[in-house]
Amino acid sequence: MKLSRSFKFRDFASALAFTQGVGDIAEQAGHHPVIVTEWGKATVTWWSHAIKGLHLNDFILAARTDEVAE
């Protein structure tokens, strides 16, 4: 199981800034998602490799990802 969400933006620069913001929170937490950045879109997928599934931290960081998009 994985948590995945796509976010839409008006241009590539906005998607890239979002990606950097998510990268910053991931680095602080020491837990890193898959982030695919495209023109006007970024998709973020959280899961815990060590347990091959979802952990509470994945839900917390997914919620923090939503805050970056606001």
C-alpha cells in the first residue's frame, strides 16, 4: 500500500518550488517519498520501504505535503 497524490500548478516553476518544499520536509523527517515533477504537475508517493507498507509517519508527511501545496 502507498499514499499517492497529484498536485496541479500553473507552470513548471511552481511545480518545481512545490517539489523543493516537499523535499525539505522529507529531509527534516529523514523519510523520503517518490516525487515526479512535470510541467504543471507533481505527484508525491509516500510509503515505508522497511515495512513494505504504510506507517503513521507516511500519513503525517502526506498531510504536511498537502500543507506545502496550499
